[in-house]
Amino acid sequence: MTVDNNVVGHIVHRTTFHAQSTIDLECGITICSLPGGTSGCKAVSLTNNIIGGVIYAALVTPGYDCGDTSQTVMRNNVGHSVQGTGMGHGLVVNRNDALPSTARCLEASSFAAYKCTYMGAASYQKTDKLIFTGMTMIDNVKGFGAHIAPTSAGDYGEHTVQISDNIIIGESLAPDCPQEKEGGYCFKFDKYGLQIGMGATGPKPYHITDTSILPVEINHGSATWGGRNLFMRNHFKDFAGVTREGTMQSTFDIDRNPDLVPMSWFVDTTFENVGDGAWGHIREPSPGWANVKDCGAFPCTGPLNVLLMFTGSKYTGQRPSYTEPAFQLISNNEGMSPYIPGCEKREKNNLYLCQQTNLA
């Protein structure tokens, strides 16, 4: 199956479809992701397509074997201006049942997304390693990122989300409220460039129709314990801390991880025109997590136990007040963080910045 050099747009909700807790099967392009599985998808090629002005997602497709540099499963595709019911993603990446090796390692690359109302690229599949690489993400509301559900050794088996060699741009020239709010629409969102992922049970169906498990990145399973996040050689550009509409903007955020946020390493990251207020953000646990199904009588405390390790960081253009190459970021946990030597509270970011060698 070859899909090459197409322009897809103006896809809207079907007005004759009405159902409770269910949405229609809808998106820009969906490949081998509808009910029935992907077992026959052995020769998929998606290249040079532009998908914009659609709903749910621009592109829903299987990924490919990690390290396959000759692949054309996905190459030079663009998704933009995506909205929908509980969704609004540029790219949703699924495992490929025709390639059993993607249960061990699943990769997606060479995709660009901008102005998506949720994530520019996302995945939540059963695999032991997922790689996003060579992507360009511009001015998406919830950045991009992935969760995974490990296949081996149960909850304690090693599993990794690796996001490497991507360009992540905070704000584009196109305003969200054009002509001083007289342009026919006006959207005001808090925005961030990267969502820190987690390992968890309960991967998502290839194409979701049940509204209770939307969006793709929301976790409805239990956290697993052998996970890690590797963010390598990514380039963050033009994050001022506040959007031109006055909302919050940050390079990364943590807001979908109730149980456990894995150890995360940022290696050789470039920060270009990144201000102090944009230097990451860690949300407080949601009061909504305090329910019998999720966490009992109190919210789960995953966001209060975060450790992010930075090494080899570089800074260009407008710089934050702190420009050391190596540092650590931890949660604003008032029962612990103020008492760790070498850690300084960053109020706007709701986190602590540390110069420590023995945090683990």
C-alpha cells in the first residue's frame, strides 16, 4: 500500500452519527488501524503527504522496526490544524502486527506537526521500547510524547521511551487569536513542547472510539516500575514562558502521570530563546485522581516524585538565568525538596532546580 504526495483536508464530524460515550471512526488518513488489526500490513509506504483541517488525528498508522534507516513506512509527512472530541493529534503511532519485532522496539520518524489542539505525535502501545526521532513539532497545545505498556518480564521488566534528534518550537507566527480577537476564532491554551511519558498497563486500541479512554495519552492502567525516558539531542526553540495570548508556555510538562514518572535523562539538549518561565513545568496531582477506582481517598502522588537529569545542555539566543550544562529538576514536594542541599525553588515552574551528584 502506497500513499504518496497527497493533500487531505476539511474533514468534519458526521452529523448523522449520534451515540453516547462513542465517537465515529474519523481522521485524516488511517492505515491498518481499524478493527481487524494490522496483520496484513507488510508493505506500507506513507510519504510526502500533507493533512490539515481534520478531526481526531491527521495520521493514524503503524510504526516500523527500530533502526530501519531505509524505511518508507513514514517519511516527510505533515499534519496540522487538528481538532476533535477528546483528540486533536498530528500523528498516532501503533504497533504493526505484521512485524512481530515491533513488540520489542517500535519507531516513528520524519513527521512534522503544528497547531494541533492536543499532541503533535503520540503513542500508547504494547512494546518494550518506543523511539520518536527526526520530527519537527511547532506550536502544538500538548507537545508530543508517548507512554508504553511493556511486553516482557511483567511490571518490572525494562522498557524505554526514547525521544531523540527532534526540533520543538514553542510559538509560531500564526496567532491563536488573529486580528486582535476579531479574526473569526480565538483559542487560549496553556502550551508545552514535550510530555514526559510513563510505563503503564492497558495500551490503547489502534483507533479509539470509546470516549472514556480518550485522548490517546491519558493513562487508565497501573504504572509499571522498570521504565525510563531518554531525551537525547533535542532542540527547544522560542519558548518565552507566556504565549502572546497570555497563557502559560513551557518546554515540557507532566500532567498525565498519576502513579509513577520514570527516571528521565535529558542528554545534549539545546535551548534556544528559552526564558526562565518556560524552563519546564511539573503539575500538582489532580484532585480528580482521588476516587475509588484510581487512588482511593487521596490523589496519586506520581507528580510529587519526579527526577529529571540533564547533562551536556547548551544555550543560545535568549538564555535563562541558569545556564549550567548539568543539573537536575525535581518536584515541588514540600515535605522533601526544600531540605535537599543544592536545590533551589523555581516558583513559576513549580519545581526545584538542583546541583547535586547523588540524586537517584
